[in-house]
Amino acid sequence: MPAPADLRVALACVPTGADVKLTVLLEAVSEGVLVTGEASAPVTGECARCLEPTASSVDVAFRELYEHDDARYEEAGDDSDRRFLRGDLLDLEPAFRDAVVLALPLAPLCRPDCAGLCAECGVRLADAGPGHDHDSAPDPRWARLRELDMGRERRNGASAVDGQEA
């Protein structure tokens, strides 16, 4: 079946119209129809560390009870977690959507050891190599810190690191 629109989280989604494999078992029970389903769908997105494209799949299972009584549907309202049959029909999309969206990765990775981007220049660290470094001068706002007497001898011979005051 083609995937419905808007199966997504911030960095990952099931593309609209993508081929979804869906297996459904419908069982008549006294309260209504018990639906047990399994689905497998492709997932695309962006790596949370380096923003490179990612591709994977998601496998989900779900079980929902669709109740018979239309009168109870009216009293339950739209905010209810209960699902109801509408005549002889049931809408499987909300149960499917809930299962798939909850299974999507919130922070997908292109590979488990992705190092991400350089905080200084934004280059992808996997492409830059292990020797990637910036020889730029420190922020001038921190220049006064170099003037601190950290560990040098004071006039009376006490070290500033020792915590002794002159």
C-alpha cells in the first residue's frame, strides 16, 4: 500500500507514496473488531550529527480494538483514545500512523560512529580527517585570561596555584 502523507518527525520521515508492506488480521470479538497489524516502511531523513542523507526502514506492530456502538462514539468525542466502527467500516490509518510515527528515529545517524561537523568551520569531520585543526587565534575577548598569574612564582616565593596569598 502507498504510505499516507505526513508520517514524519523532525529529521526522519516515511516518504509519501512509498511502498509499505502491511499485514492485518481482523478478529470478531464481542466488543467489536480486534485489529492486529504489522507494517514495514522505508525511512529517509538527515543525520542528526552531519546532516547527510540517511535511509533505513522501520518495522512496527500494532493492535487496536474497534468498538461497535455508534452511540458511544458520539459520547466519547474526538479526544478519545477509543476507536469505533463506522457501520461496517473501520479507519486503520490513525492506528497505523500512531505506530509508525512513534517508531521513527528522533536522531537518525548516517552511521553509528558519525563524528558530525566541525564546530569552527562546519566541515564534515569524517571528510576532514583526524588531523583537522584550526590554528586561529583565540577570541580576543579571552586575551586578558593569558595575563593571569596561574602557577608562576609570586614575589615572596609562594605559588599562585598553592592558594597561598602574599
